[in-house]
Amino acid sequence: MRHFTSIVLLAGLCTLAPAAPASAQARSTPARPATSPEQPRITLLINGGYQGSTTTFDDEFSVPLYQEQQQTEVRYGVDAGPVFEGGAAIRLWKGLAVGGIISTFAVDGTASVTSRVPQPFLSEHSREVTGEPGDLRREETAVHIQAQYQLPLGRRLRMVLAGGPSIIDLKQSIVTRVRFTETYPYDTAAFDGVDSKRVGGTANGFNAGVDVQWMFNRNVGVGGLVRVTKATVDLTVENRTIQVDAGGAQVGAGLRLAF
């Protein structure tokens, strides 16, 4: 009986012995790493921003006056101002996407005017008048077509590199005549304002920038971007053409929606 009990205990130990290492091995097996979140297929953006670039452009023209020509030179200044835009992008394959953005920019600018006004009784005795008219409106509407590379930097953070062609439509108030006052004996004249005309033109250019996005959840986030846009637009007014730079360096921030 004693031998039989010993045999039973030995058999039980042999049966349990392989289970212990297997259990320890199961406990030591590392958990599988979490998979990275799937990138969204469609992204929408709404931004408010600022175009910080300033620029100037020149114009000169003449009009007949007192059987001579009143010659005028104008230097326009374009100030920095707000930009508003909206756009969308669709991911094609991995991080590659295509997108489009429509943006608007509008400011009231000033100009520096110098005009040589002929004397009504004496030829070649022009009088010079100068002034700085304001409220010369500049409006730009741009369509930016972009190839994008969407680069995830974490579960919530990602960066989008973008660039491509732009189409910029420009509308600008252009000085067409300088008004002045004069009194006998007409030795001098005084600046009295300008007449202006709103003209427009469209040109192709380019855009390039980077957008950094922070997502609160899968669908909603915020982003901030830096972008450079540029085009040269020809404005035609009263049989003359003026070349004007459009676009500039822009910064912006706003809402991001992903689906």
C-alpha cells in the first residue's frame, strides 16, 4: 500500500511539471503593440489668417490739358491684411492626397501721387501738385490646387506638406485723373483728390506651405499653417497695362474636420 501511494504521487508531479513552464511562458509573452490610427480619407479646413507681405507698384500716365499734357506718376502701396479661406483634401494612397483651397484677401490702400499741371497761359510752365489719396481698394480671390503629403507625428498630431499651382483673380482701384484747384494768376495749383477706376485681371502662379494639425478626436481638430503664394497680374486701364504682384506670405489657423 505504501508503494502504491508513492507511485500515485510521483505520477501526479510528472503530470503537473510541464504545465508550470507553459504558464510562466504565457505570462511572459509581451502584448502586441497598438496599431497606429488609420489616416482620414477626407479632410476639410476653415481658416482665418493674415497676409503679412507688403508690396508696391508704379504707374504713370498723361491727359491733355491746356493744349499740353498733364503728366502723372503714381506709386501704390499694398498693406498687410486679413485672409479667409476654406478647402478640402482627399487621400489617395498612404500619405499622398490632393486638395483645393479658396481664399480671399482685401485691404484699402494708399498711393503717392505727383502730377505736373500745365499753366493755362504759359507753355512749358507746369506746376507740380502732390498728394496721398486713400481708399484704393485691393481684392484678391485665389484658388490653390495642391498635391499633399500627410505625415502622422503621433495619434493626435500630424503635418501636411502642400504645394501646387494657384489661380489669383485681382481687383484694384487705379488712379485715372488728378484733380486740382487753381486761381489767378495761376502761378500755383493745389492737389484736390483723384478719380479712380476699379480694374481686374487673372493670372496663374504657385503656392507652397505646411499645415500642422492637432486632432481632439478622430473627426475634429485645429491647425495652423504657413504658406507662400505668388502671381503677377496684368491690369489694363485706359490703353495702358500695369504689372502687379499678387499673393504673399500668409499665416493662418482654424478648424479641421476629418472623415
